[in-house]
Amino acid sequence: MSVNAVPDAEPDPMADTHMTGLILLGDHADTIEAAAWPLSFDAIRHEPLEVVAEEFDIVIPADHLASAPLLKGGTRAAFLVHDLDALERLRAMQTRGGLKGPILFAPTLVARIELHRLSRPTLKAARPIPLGKLLEEADISEEKGGPGIAAALKPTVLGKKALYALTEGAALDFGVVDEDDWRQS
């Protein structure tokens, strides 16, 4: 959901996210990128942090927060994070009920790259593959965020020889399949 603050418009879109939720802070391009990320956002805000912060009593920098802070009853707090490890730690606190307030996620460039990696379709072995077998369609499956090569390269891998015996689920990359077409003369 894309949310922009507009004075005197519809009811406050933040009303249901003051207690919990995950809010992406970013520009309009983030709205498109976020659709592919393996995260679900309650809101996407395009305003500067200072504008979003006005809706809370306090915004707590939380990249290194180890436990939920004690807050006076009625305090509208939000928790600002920039990296994925911190985001996952805070989401766990939120799930356990200890974190009272939404998480504001303003991803760093490193976090963005990791989110793209996690959402990228990759190749893996669909079943055990013996050493030397020529790969066929039934040998290959896809997963999101795996260590294998991009799923778009599947046609390149089909018909290649397995250089190692592979277990089901093993990542397929050019280190485990024969890529040297010049040898086949």
C-alpha cells in the first residue's frame, strides 16, 4: 500500500500502524522495487523522515536495539532501522508483543542489494544428480534468493554435464556444471 500524508484528506492512514506495522521510508522508485522484495509493508511513505516523525512522540534509532525500551503509557513511538539484521530483530520483538510502535525501515544501499538478492529467482537441483549426467529440465528447479545462478540462465545450463554428484536442493552455478563448450568438438 502506498501512503502519502495529505492534510484534510481521508482518515489518517497511519492510525492503524501506530501500534505495530512495517513502514518503508523512501522515494517513489522504492514503491516499484518493494513489490519484488520478500517483505510486506503496511505503508510506504515518500516524505522525508522529519515529516513522518511529526506523527509520533518519539522516533527511536533502533539499528542496535537489543530489547524493547520501556515507554510511558500512551507514548506513540516508532523505531527507525536501516539494515536487514536490525529489521528482523525488531520484527521478532514486534511479534512477541514487546515492541510497541511501528518499524520505520529506511534501507541502506547494502540492505537494498540484499533484498534484491533475496528476491532473485535462482537455480537448484530438483533431485539428486549423479556425476557426469547431462542436465535436463526435470533436474532443475527454482528458488528465490538462493546461491545459484539466475533462473534466466536456465537454457544455458540445460544439456551441460554435472561436474560433481549433487544432492537435491544443491545450488546450480557454473562451478558445478561443465561450461566449456569448446571441449565438445
